[in-house]
Amino acid sequence: MRVVVLGATGLLGSGITRVLASRGHAVHAVARGNRQVLLPEGVQFTPADRRDRAAMEHVVKSFRPDAVVDCVAYTREDGIIDRDVFAGKVAHLIMVSTDFVYKPSFQALPITEEAPVRAGTAYSEGKVDCEEVLLHAPDLQVTAIRPPHIMGPGGKLGSGSIQGRDPSLIDRVRKGVPIVLVDAGVHLLQPLHVDDAGNAVNAILCKTACFGKVYNVCGATAGLTRRYYEVIAETLGVPLKTLSIAGDIWVTVRPDQVSFVRHRVYSLERIRNDTGWFPAIEMETSVRRTVADILARGEDAPYVPSQAEERLLAALSRHSTEIREILASLG
């Protein structure tokens, strides 16, 4: 099958490109060219912005794809471009959405694709808008996938902490600098390795049972956010030091982080029933592989403390100590 991958040099896009090429598809990679990624042998590459209609139309005309995988569709306008460029010209379009579309207040687990959407952040709203444009586009068969925290070669570590995806995380952990976990890291997450993502896309491609549907696409197992960081420390052979910040305080300051202050555990029943796909890579394996990849690439940036962060760590440490003392005095 002839497949165009938009955003093919990003973390997820490059993983999907590798898997599809290994499965025998003819893949045409499109990206702005800002990242240097070694593409598989035989993969064609066009440096272009996916919002450049003329460039996208040229790709369609020259490559004549059967399907498109759009890993960089973020807004209603992006969906409109896809609709206008690809409708009537490709058999199938797969839009990479996000698990951040789900409403944070909804916590019936595991979360299914029927759960309420719109988290109120710009990212969530844009993705939902894009899904709606594409899923209702005439003369275009569309499937949307909703991955959670993505891991794999070229990715950074970090989720559910105030540091987020942090290029200096490995050095921070090695030096014993505390990781500030939201709500002590008790929220569950179900990371997706890019290899599993690529196999999911391969299972969905041009399958009529998948047209017009959305799918959760996540990893084989879920675990506590704290465990995610423990595995990093274990892989490095050092103890993990953590502090905690209350989720309600964190989202008051950073409302864009609201989707991290909930469990991120998803049902895979729909995609398994329609395609037979099920992820093979467990959370701890994904974490260990990503640590090894960062070290092999030499991408573990040095940790450089800031005065503001040092003040925060000191305040959280004092607060934790005072609370323990008060609780102990209560008997």
C-alpha cells in the first residue's frame, strides 16, 4: 500500500514510518525538516509544512497514495486542509488525535471512546474540532486514534510531574534532585510505545470496519506515575527522590495541565474487536527502552538548577515535614 505520513520525523511519526516500511508499505514521509531523523531505506521524503496546501496537493499528485496518516493535525483548520486536499483522492485517512480530548472530570475506568470529550484546554479543543471536521468530511474515509503518553526512540521522559518531558531528567535523577510528582504520583497512566503505535496503524489501514470510528491506542499495561519514575531510577541504579504537589494547586497555576491530574487508563476492546490488534509492550519495558535510547544517543542533558525551582523544592520539603509532624502529634 502507498502511504503518506505527515509529521514523519516526530517521535510518533518516525515510529509509524519505520513500522509501515518494515511491513512492506511504500511510505512517503513529509515533515518540515527541522529534525534530523534517519528514515528507513526506500522511504521517500518531502520537506514541507503540512499546512502548505500546494505542497500537500503536489505530494498527492506525484505519489498517488492509497492512505494518509496525519500525525500533526491539531486544529479545525488542519482538519479542513486535510479534507480539502485528500477527499476523493485517497482511500483512507488516519488522524492522530490524543487522549487529552477526554473530559478530566470523567473517571469511569477503563475509559472508552464514548466518554465525554473537551477538557477545556486549547490543545484538547483543537484536537476535538479537528476530529469532528474529518469524521464528517464527505468523500473521505477517516479513522481517529487517541494515544496517551508516547514513548520510544527520540522521545523524552517525563509525565505527571511538574517537570513534564524533561531532557535533563536522567541527570536530575542521578544527582538525587527530587522529582515533584502531582498528587504523589498516584495517577495511573498507560504509555504507548511507538512500535505498538505503528502496528496499530498498520492494522487499521484501509480496513472498512474502521472507517468513521475513533480508537483508544495505548500500551499493554497501566501503572502508577510514581512507578514510571521508579523504573527510571532502577534502570539507572540509583534511588528515587520525590516530593509531591497537590493537583488542585498545580492546575490553578497551570490550567493547561488539567489532563495530567486524572487516571489515564483506556479500554482497547473496540480496536481489538475490529482489527485484532493488541499492544505487545508493557509500561516498564517502554520506560527502560527509552532510558537506554536516550543514553545511547547522548541526549541526557545536564541538570541546571534554577533559583525558583530550588525555592519550590525547599518549600515543598518544609511543608511535607510540617504536615507529618502535625499528623504524628494527633496520635
